[in-house]
Amino acid sequence: MLRLLAAASLLTNACDTPKRVVPRDATPDSFVAAIDAPPPSVDAGPPPMMACTAAAPTCALPPSTCLDSRYLVYYTDGSCVSDMCQYTTNVMYCPSGCVNGGCQGGFT
């Protein structure tokens, strides 16, 4: 019985919440979780205005842009409505930074 209690104690300690170990040379940016990122402090604004027609209803997606040094703005779902292209504006957090319309680290 004593051995069973000792084994249960070891298992309980092994299942405790693990402690996060951060290397001494780690920078704050190296352990930022994208899902915990705060929303950007500025609005992305409206998507670009592009004309289209019923005869040529295809709306090419505008290029992605950096909202600031950490957020990427990109567009999806281009559709022609009343001779103007309409898009869905999306904002994505870039943990390693946003440069030249793309997230550093290979996201986009």
C-alpha cells in the first residue's frame, strides 16, 4: 500500500502544470504566441477601390500590405458588386514582424 501511495505521489507531481523555461539569451519576441496577440491599435481602413463590369466580373486580389511592423493586411473573397470590386479585409499578427507586405518567417 505504501508503494502505491508513493507511485501516486510521483504521478501527481509529473502531471502538474509544467513550468516554462526561457533561455537566458531569449528576447521577448522569441516567445510571443500569435493567438495571444493584442488587436492592432490602428484600423486597416477600406480595401482598395477597383472597377469591374458584369462582362468582366473577375476581381483580382489586391496585394497584401503591412498595417504596421507586426500586422499584415490581406484581402479575400473578391466579388463584383455594382461595377465595383468588394473584398473581405483580414488582419493577421506576424510574430516575427511584417515587412514589404509579408510576415517574416514564411507565413505569407
